[in-house]
Amino acid sequence: MTSSVQSGRLVRFQPLNVGRWLVWGLTALLFAVIPLIFRSGFAITLLSQMGILIVFALSYNMIFGQGGMLSFGHAVYSGLGAFFAIHSLNWVGAGTLPLPVSLIPLVGGLFGALFGVIFGYVTTKKSGTPFAMITLGLGEMVFAASLMFPGFFGGEGGISSDRVVGDPVLGISYGPAIQVYYLIAVWCFVSMIAMFAFSHTPLGRISNAVRDNPERAEFLGYNTQRVRYLVLIASAFFAGISGGLAAINFEIVTAENVSALRSGGVLLAAFIGGAMFFFGPVIGSVIFVLFAVALSEWTKAWQFYLGVFFVLMVMYAPGGVASLILMNLRVAKYRLFAQLRDPYVGVLMTGGVLLIGIILVVEMSYHLTLNFAAGSKTAIFGFTMDGADPAFWVMAFGILVSGALSFEAMRRYFAREWGAVQEKIEDQLRREQRG
């Protein structure tokens, strides 16, 4: 950092953070280029849903990862924002609301923040487990209300709309899915920057302190309830933006948008990616959509696989996928990754065998129980498997057991090598500190 004196004042110049500009520049480039690589209609739909969930998961992480508030009802803010956004879209179509479709997500954000003001005043009176239970009850209350008042919520059928309204502007009508994707991408990128900037504001910093040590924060003179309240309002605003984007993308909003299922989904996405890191929910959102949308096209057991994946993450990587990436980058930084090459290959190969065994058993079981009317035969990995033939079950369980035993042996080997590498890194850090 350099400094100079002008007119008796000390002027300081901060150095340009090249790394940060590079990361955000590559992110913007990725948003712009990826639909040009994956051009199919299904891929564009997948990317659009990823963008919507990224905004939703990052908004949830503002209160969960950064503020320490575990909520089971965050879908209330995105869902209510989506309902007001789709009503606004209908009003735009009727000519009663002079608002471009591009700004409809902002309507969802404003109403999400409004309900954050109303509900947050009650929920943030408590913290910890009481806060989580209050949000759970609040979510169930709003979900029930969405079915009780069909005049606004549309009952079980929900509210539908048409995003193609008015004359096209510069050829943009939001009829083609690619145009909707770029609208979502722009809002997602802007929201990501805004939420990242929020995390570096004094309010964002003190929310970390309230999360880690609320008693000390109060001793320093901060009102912890007010901090939680303001952070929740900001979080509800961005959740409402995600709801508005969903309303435009799907052109329908139902009671499911405010359900506990949606709240649980965003919790899984944030935790899988890594709630303690800003980019963690981004990774978690991509993984969750791949499970819920892409994998669900292939198998009815996608929720089983998602549950298994979540349990494994809790057991072996509670910091999420982001923590795994950072730990391996730390190993690469100290040029010790070669020592983990063979353990990684062994774990991946034996894990693949175990995964094949699990898939064979699960898919045959699901087919026999949920799709028995189609017969006992089903295609798995391009091969026809007969669930009525004991030989196929013996083969499947043989692969499963052998994969489990070999994976456990390789896991222990990997754990020993990983521990040795970490000890070398710690020794090198101690030498650097003494030097």
C-alpha cells in the first residue's frame, strides 16, 4: 500500500485485488459462455434452475452460515416473493402495471423483504433451537394459509402466468428459454456480488461475531436481536429475488413454493456445498439440481442417492465440498499432492465398485416395488437385469460387499497418508514461523 500527502491530508491507496477481479471475471464469463457449450433445451433448463437456486442458497447462507441462524422456513420469503411476482407479471400482461418483465424479480425481492420485516421481528426474538422451531412453525402456517386463501394463492393449482407480454425490446421477448436463462444469469451474478459485498460490511462482520459469541457481542454494546433482524431482512430480500426469477422461469407458482420441502432443499444445498464459505452454497446448488433434476430423469431413487450423499458429507466432510476443495488446494500449495496420488486412485476405484453395487441393489429393489407392473426386468448401465432371478441378486450383493470391503481398506490407507501429509504441512508452517 502506498500513501501521499495532499493539502495536509493523508491519502491511502489500496492495491488492486487482482485475484478477486479474476474470480468474478471468470464467473461472469462462465455465465455467458456455458449455454453456448450446452445448447440442448434440457441443459438450458438445468442451468436456469441452478441460477435460481444459487441466489436462494446464498440468501439462506446469509442467516445460516454467516449469522448462525438455522431456519426451517426460509422458503416463506422466496415463495411469497414468487406469488407477488407472478401477480405482478399478470398485471403487466393486463396493462395495469407499467413495469418491464426484467424487473419483476425486484418485485419479489421487495415483498420478500417486507415479509422479512414482519416475520423476522418475531422469529429473531430467539436464537438457536427456539429460532429454528419458530421458523418451522411459521413455514407450516404460511403453507396452510396458501391453501386456505385460493383468491390470492390459487389453491392447489396455484397461479399461472405468461412471461411473454408486451412488444419485444431489442428482440427480447423472454419466449425462448435461452433469453430467460440470460435474465436469470444477470440477476444471479448481480445478487452474488451484492451478497458478497454485504458479507464485508460492518453489519455482515458483526453478524459473524453474533454467530460465534453472542454474549461477547452484547458485552461490546451490540444488540444481537437487532443484528439478526437486519440480516434476516436482507436475506429475505434476496430470497424474494430468487422467487421472482422462479415465477418467470416456470410461469406458475404453487403452494409448494412455500413448503417445508423447499426449505429443506435449500438447507441441503447450503450444507452440502459448505455453509462456512461464501462459494459453498454455489457448489451445493449445482450438485442439488443435478440430483433433483438431472438424476431424477434417470431414476426414481434420486432422493435415496441424495440422502446417502448427504449422510456421507456429514460423516466425512462436515465442512462441505468447499472445505474439501480448499484442503486439497492447501496440499497442492505445498507440493505434496504426489504422495496422495495412489491413495486417491485406490479410493476412487474401490468407491466406484461400491457405487455400482449400491446402484444395482437399489435400482432392482425400486423396480420390483414401485414399477412391478412393468415386469421384473429393468435396464441398468445398458444391461438387462432380472429382479426375479436370484443370480442377479447374488451378483449385485457380491459387487456391493467386495466394493465395501475394498473401499474400507483403501479409506484407512488414504487416512494414514492424508494424516502424514498434514503433519508435513504443519512442520513446514512451524519452520516458516521460526525462520
